[in-house]
Amino acid sequence: MAPPKSDPAASDTFIPLFKSIGLSQAKAAEAAKNAKSANILCNLIVSYDLTETRLDEKQATLITALAGQLAKTESVEPSEQDFAVKTILQGKLKSVDQVNAAVKYLEISKAPINELEFDTECGVGFSITSEELHDAVTNYIRENAVTGWPNLGSVISGVKASPALRWANPLEVKNAVEKAFTEIFGAKETTKPKAKVQDPRKEKAAQPTAAVSETDTGSSSSNRKPVFEEGFLGALHKPGENPQTRAELREQHLRATDGQVWTRFPPEPNGYLHIGHSKAIFVNFGYAAHHGGKCYLRFDDTNPEKEEARYFESIIEVVRWLGFEPWKITYSSDYFDQLYDLAIELIKRDKAYVCHCTQEQIKADRGEKISAPKACVHRSRPIQESLDEFKKMADGHYRPKEANLRMKMDLTDGNPQMWDLTAYRVLDASHHRTLDKWKIYPTYDYTHCLVDSIENISHSLCTTEFIASRQSYEWLCDALDVYKPRQSEFGRLNLQGTINSKRKILQLVDEGYVSGWDDPRLYTLIALRRRGVPPGAILSFVSTLGVSTAASNIQIARFEQTVRQYLEGSAPRLFMVLRPLKVIIENVPDDYLVMVDKPFHPKNPQLGSSQIPFTRTIYIDADDFRLEDSKDYFRLAPGKSVGLFQAPYPITCTSYKSDIATGEVTEVFCRLEDSGTPPKPKAYIQWVAEHVSSGSPVRIDETRIFHPLFKSDNPLAAVPDFKADINSNSMEVIKGAMVEVSFWPLAKRSIADALEEARARSAKARAVPGAGSHCDADTPEIAPEQLVGKECVRFQGLRVAYLAVDSDSRLGALEEPSDVTPGIRQGDYLVLNRIASLKEDAGKGM
């Protein structure tokens, strides 16, 4: 809904008032456009006598920005508003960005306002000299191995995204970057004139690629660079260009990798992967494959309390289902012995100590809710004492939380990730692979970078929430003088109107809002697979978004559109009636039979064709018949003719039968217009015929239509919690739909083709030396058959939707020999899921 506009009379009053506080004519007119924010600004001017305060234009702009933000919320109390105005007038808030951050902070803060916390959150007091900014920019260019002027935009974005420069003036950042580029790369060359571009209205719109393999560029246009060669990914360093403490470390790394790109996808096996993980999988596997390198699938199994076998198997299966084959499958636990030895070395170098503080004390010392950390009382204990205590931890002398090994980092640094992070903790849990060997387990902050180092990862690619962790990542590698991979962060993928939190999804499952983690209304990858979304459509969606440091917060409708585009040319089309209405053609004999040749897709002959029966008794959709005729209605009605897709002749309704109690039409009687010159139909409808000997029609026990699980784009904003936003009508079940009999050969062929492809890919992967190898027999083997489920039977129900067979289905016919006539058997149960509607429908979703 558009914001309320102020009327001209009000604007005439507002504009002079707004100019009186220092706004220019243009800015005053802009501020007067929205009635709500204009009224708030007027109240601020009067309440604080701003016409007499003599604000400069910058402060007037900030007050205006404050009014705009206050118009969007009702959560800021008058006392908090007063506090915000005073911080502007006192010169503490110096930018619109700071004002926006201030309002967001005040929305969630509790009285009284913690001024120190407010200042930290809003950048109050931040300052940086031109020399410091220049040094920061130069370091960024060097650490990211930037190669020249084409990377100017990505460097400006990257520097702005740096936590240390969050509040730096954007213009000053831009100027500093351009100055550094000139110093390092010389003056910028004159840009070559662009080639003449044809009028886009005369060009055919580019469509996403039909399938995305791990070597696919992800580009939808031949003129566009591959996604792995532009933007964030195009600006990444080359193998060996990541700085090291010693030249020998670089040389050893390059010998081990032969100068190739080596990446890894490192999920925690404590839950099922969701749509956001598809981007991380695509980036890590795809970037390595594009450069002829290798990608590990590494399980970060350092928390045995939350890890389960089902998650390990599901993750491997999902990665392979998406079309990627890990070079090696490894586990952080493979390196527990090495990590333990490195921890001892870290203590010996006086870079770690054993701490016996409570969790509450550690949080307090680390600066929870204050701006600076405090040194732990155990930080200065002698090296030998920490060595002895660490051994006692490993020997099981301490219970959980009684002792931790903490890294001795830099408490003076402004980054909380440098405030003595925990490296090892005591856990009373058996590990799925090491069983009861260990009483202590390493943390992610300690393990991740060191295993990256051990596995010679050239590009440690992760999402931007780990930006602050890059400093501790590099600190630990340097503290131990080991090879240091380069961590680079890209923006994560989020879909609006969804929830990916494992804890919250578990609530939905446990409380019965959904049937399980694979409920097709969820956006876990196993749920999308069950719904019938092809893996290629997911990768096509991810690739078209591109990869940058900005988070991708995408509407579900955009994802749905990619799925539709992917299926448009690849999904066979079958006649289908959701709500069957029986039609008897009276002027043909009982044994009347015409076999109709019908293509599976009018524009894709490679999909083949089928023969379907046309008989005396057919079924049409109830929506294609009505009793009241009108000039703008062209389907079937009493006395009216209509065409039948692919059928030899049209039909004309002669009479009908209704249910006496309800008045509902139960049967329609028609005449086949097969003599003389039949009337030319103004419309065609679909149908399926009753023909027992061929098994026609195929009756569907359930057709499940899925709508959005949540009512809004932001379920987490609901009060009192996200469950208040649940759409109680998120699944519609239609019983008794019918589909043409060629469904059976299509289903058998779909499964056979998918299985053949999975087996071929598995054989190809096994043929690569070292591919898919792992460290022990505990790794679950994913057979090709596990990559092929009932969901690979996909089709378009003509004019209905894209559909797939659900895993709840029991279809004995699909398991019988090919020479056996398929059909519904006793005990069978056929369930279809709607993958996507045929066009965008904001009210219903997928």
C-alpha cells in the first residue's frame, strides 16, 4: 500500500516550516510528501523549538530522517524519542545510517537506556583519520589479492562491509579506495565504448538454463560472464596468493594441491539442510569445479550431544541429489589427535590457558553488555600448570563446564572474536565415530581454521556472519605457524515467508503443525525434493541470483517462477481433471473406442507421445460445466457445444442429471458432433475417458495443493511468536481427481531414466582417483537408488499445475517388469503434490 500523501494545503504549511529548520526547498518538499512522517516532523519542530535552535542543514536532515523512521514504528516510547533527538542535537549521531540504527536499537531496548550500549550499536564516537582509512583500504586490497581496476566496485563494497569500518563516511571510503587503486595499479584507463545493444524489446527474453551442473556457469545469457568469474567470486585470490608467515608454508601448500582450487562444504550434522544451504553448496562445489579443482564434503562433528546418524546420511544424499560429487568425505573428528597435539603446542607457546570460571563469569569477563572485556583470573597461570590442567581435562578429571581451554588472544582488540575464545570444553557424551575415547571436544572457532589448514583448502568460502571470525581464524593459524587458508565471505540466501531455524522447525514438527522435516510446505531441501522441485531448478535459481557480499532476501514468488520456467519445457503434459464430472455421449455405441495420438509436449517432441482412449463415457472437470450460459462463457452448458483437446469431434450438451437433495449436477449427456459439418468450437476443455481394459482413467487418491505455511513475509515478527503467523489453510487435499492413462508408462520411464543417470554419475565419480573417499567405514554409502524417489515422476496437469508423485504413494505397478500392464493394484494409494501453480498467484503460493 502506498504511504499516505499530504494534501496540497498541508504541504503549503509544512514546506515553510521545514525550511525554517535548515532544509533546502527540495528537501522540505520531499519531507512534506508523506502525511504521517510530515506530521511527526512538525511535532518534533514544535516540541523542541527547532526553528530557534539554528540547526545546520546536516542536523536538519538527520531530524527529518528520524521522523521518517518514527513513522514506521510504534515501539519507540516518548522518552526514547527524546533521547534520540538530543543525541542528534548534541552531535553524537552524524549520519542517516546512525539515525536508522538508533531507532532500531530503541525499538528493542528496555528502559532505562544503556548509553554505552547505545553508543556501540550506533557508532557514536567513531572516528578514523585519513591515514588510518588509507592503511585499512591498502591492507584489504593486499589481503584479498585484488588484481586491478575492474574490481573497484567489489572492493568498495567489501571495505564498507568490514566491521571495523561500519561507520566510516561512505564518500571518504570511496575516495580512499580510488586513491589506493591509483597508487597500486596506476591511473585508470579510459573505458572502451560499449558495443551497441539491440533494442531489448526486439530480443527474445533470456531464460534460465534448463539444468545446472557443477561446471555450469549459471548464466542465462551467452553475453554474460559465468557466475564464477564475476563479482565476489571473480575477485577471489588465486591459489597461493593468500599471505603466509613463511614462504615454505605457501610452497608446501602448492605442492600438495598442485596449484588447484580446493574448497570444502562443512555442514554441522545436527539437522537437515535448508534452501539457504543450496547456495553454499553451489558456491563451494561449483567454484572448485569451474576452476578444475576439488571440493571436500566435511562434517563438522565436534558436538556429539546434537549429532545424529540420520543427519549425516541426509546431508550426503542431498549434496548428491543436487548433482555434486564430493572429492572426499571427511570429518573434523578425523583430526582429533592432531588438533589435541596442536592445542598442547598452543599452550607451550603461551597462546592458550585452562580456565575454571563459570559460564556466567566468562560471559561477564568477555564484555557481555559492556564495551570492553576483562582478563580472566587464570589468564596468567604458568604454562606448565595449563599443560597439566589440560591433561586432566582430557583424562576426565573434570565435569562439563568445570574447565575450558581458552586461547590467549588480544583483549585490547575491538573485535569480540579476539577476546579469548574457548578452544576445548569438557563434554560427557559418546561420539558417533570416536566413541568414548575423548572427554574433551574442540570448538568450531578452534577446529574450523585448523582443519582447513590440514586439508590444504585454498578458498575457505563462508557466509558474512563469519566476517568477524576471519580475524580469529587467521590469528590461530599464525599463532601455530601453520598454513593459513584465506577466508572469504558471501551473502547468505534467505527466502521471505519461511523459517530455517532448526529449533523452530522442530517445534512445528513436534506440535503437529507439519508432518515432518520433509513436509512439502517447508523449505528444507528434503521437503523441496519431496514436493517434486527438481534439483536443477534449485541450482538455476541460485545461479541467477549471483554471488556477492550482500544477503539475498528473496520473495518466494521469485523462487516459484524459476521452478515454473525450469519445468515449462521439460515436464510432460497430461490431461487431468481435479473434480471429475461424468459425461455420457449418447449417440455412440457402448463399445465405441477411438485411440487418440497425443504428444507429451507440443513444443518438445523429444518427450515423445502416447495413445489414450476416447470412449462413450468421459470425465470433464466440474468447473468446465455450468447451467447458466452467457455471452462470455465458452465452455459446456445445456444446448452448447465445446471442443475436447485432441479428440476427433466436439460435443454438445443435450441434458443433465442432478442430485435431488443438493441440486448438484452428477451426470451430463452429450451428442458427439461427428456428422455433417460440426460447429467450430470457441473453446476446448480437457477430459479423460473411462476404458477398463486399458486402466483409464487413473484415479488419484489425494492431490495435495500447498499454500504458504505463514501468512506474512516475516513470521519472526509475529506476536507472541512465529506460530501466531501460521496459515491454518496451508494445505488443501482434493480426493478423486483423474489423470490420463499414459501416466503409467511416463512414470516408469521417469524412474528408469533417473536411475540410469544416477548410476552413470556414480560410476563416473568412482572412476576419479580419490573421489568420494573417506576415512573409515562409518560413512553412510548413498546408493544411486537413494537419489531416485517417486518425486522424479513429474508432469504438468494440463491447465491445472505442475505435479509430482508423493512419497506416501504405494504403487506396486512401478516395481513390476516392464512387460506387465501397469495400473492401480489392490492396496495401492496414489498421492500427487502440487510442485507449483502454472502462473504466479500471490494469494495461494505454490
